[in-house]
Amino acid sequence: MKNAPTILISTSNEQKGAEFRDWSTSLSHYYTRAIVDAGGLPWLAPTIDNPRAIAEMVRRAHGILLTGGDDLQPDLYDPGLPRHIKAKATGVDPQRDLFEFLLIEQTLKQRKPILAICRGPQVLNVALGGGLITDIPTEAPGSLNHQRKPDAHKLLHTIELAPRSLIRKIFRRPTLRINTAHHQAVGALAPMLRATAKTKDGIIEALELTETEAKNAPFLLGLQFHPERLYEKHPEYQKVFKAFTRACRE
């Protein structure tokens, strides 16, 4: 691990931690195992609001992993959202939202690679000026059932991978089977991003920089699904983490 790239990983706040039952840092071990198994060195980032400290963490890291978790504050992407839809956003944590906005700002400014998973592409899109589907069943009736957390280790949906996309280059195939565990999704895309994978109901499952923005830019890939929960049983999904850590090493 001597030359392993250091990957700064975003975390959640947990209201009752193990030591003193106070606010603590929380993260699934699936993320850290995936980074280690792909040749990276994980570094957990607590949700702080100090811009100088965040900038320094990004400077010392070789890449950033944005992880899953609870919903974003609706006012960040649609202050006029109807109350009954806004109420569908659960577990909102303004501290984490602010931290990840600052983290994304610094990562782009310092030109470091980004891999974003689940909540990750959602907050990335909103931070860059895009929108969000607050609740798929409410706002996109007739869609597939995307909220299947009990089956998070199973391949449930098929997505189509856009030609000439990073995700297509990683998997070297036109379609991919994925797991699904979300009730929110990327909405209107930020100007510098494009959708590169969708399910048949039109829900965005992967996003990247536009082809123009991607020229001479670092690795950036957002995945709505959870490859960290698939790769141990389905090794093909480790390609994502290997491509990311390779980009961080370079």
C-alpha cells in the first residue's frame, strides 16, 4: 500500500454514536473495502463546515468519493416545491449538505478525480446547478420500483450505457444490470453534466461531464446504483473502483 492513492470519503452524521451516544461519523464499510480492494487508501472525512480545513483535506487527497445517505434539503434545488412533495425528503442534514457543497467546490477547483455513488450524483448535480426528483413514486408515477434496499446485493434493473461515455469505456458493453435502493434521483441536469445511463423508465443512473467539459478534465463519474455492494459477488463491478483509483494514482 506504499504508493496507494489516498481517497477522501464523505460520511454521514449519526445522532447516537457508539462511545458517548453523541453525534458521530458514520459510513458503511462496503465503501472502504471497495477502495482498499481496488488499491486505494481510504480516508474518512467528517462533516465539518470549515472551508480552509476542507480545502486542505482535498489538497492532501488524490481523489474524492461521495457516498450515499439521506436526502438533500429541497430548498437547495427548488424553493418553490409543493409542501406535500417537500415532505417526502427524509433525514435531511443541512450540515452534511454544506460540507459536501464545499467539498465539491474544492475538488473541482483543485482538479481532483471524483467518484459519486447514490446520494453522490444527486448532490453533485445540485451543487453544480441542476435539479432533483424529490420522490420518484410521487413525481414520476409509473416508474420502476427503485427503492429496494433489502435487495441491495441483487441485480434488479437494466441500464443502457451511452456510446463514448466513461461508464461504457469502463464496462465495455452497451447495457448493465444494477441494484437499486433510492427514492430520489437526478432531475434537470447541471449545464456541465450529461446523463450516460438510464433505466427504461428514464431515471438517470449515471452522469458524467459533457464531452466538451471532459476534455483534459479529471475523472468524474456519478452512479445512482451501488457497485460497492455488488463487486464481491460480481467482480465486474470492481472495474469502477479500479478505474477511479487508477485515475487518482495518475
